[in-house]
Amino acid sequence: MKPNFFIIGAPKSGTTALSEYLRLHPQVCFSVDKEPNFWNDDFSGICSVRSLDEYLDLFRHAGPGVKACGEGSVNYLYSVRAVPRILEFNPEARFIALLRNPVE
């Protein structure tokens, strides 16, 4: 299944907690690697996968009842290229952005 949602956000803003909650839902498939950083090719050295096939393999465990498939790479928030590349890959992709209070 092709990913259709992406968690982006500031570090320490709750992205890991949200990904763990979503993993528990029977209609959600979350990537094996929480932060593959596949789409932010403007950041060198942090991508854990090298090809689209390898990336899609992170979702191989999606069962027939899955309605939402996603991943969460916080660096997508800071990347100039990630969101446009994701939307090129899946124009119907949705984003969940988690932010922190900048005053704290």
C-alpha cells in the first residue's frame, strides 16, 4: 500500500508518541522504520532507505483492512524538497504537523 499520511514536526513534540498510538489501530499501517527520511533528499546522510522499492517495502505488512498508511520523519518539516516530492508521489497525501511552543 502507498503511504497516504505523514507525520512531520519539531523534535520532542510528540511525533514518536503519536506514531506509537497509530500503530495500535487495526486500520492503520505505520512504516517499520518510524523515520525513513526518504523524501528529504536535500539533507544528506540521514535517509535510511535508498530506493522507492526499498521505501515501499517499509509498508509491506499492511493488511487488507488498512485504510491509512503512513510514516513520521520530523525532518520533513525543515526540508524544502520533502513535501513537494511527497505530493508528487501521492497528490492526496495528508500531513499531521506537531509543533512545540517556541517560548518554552
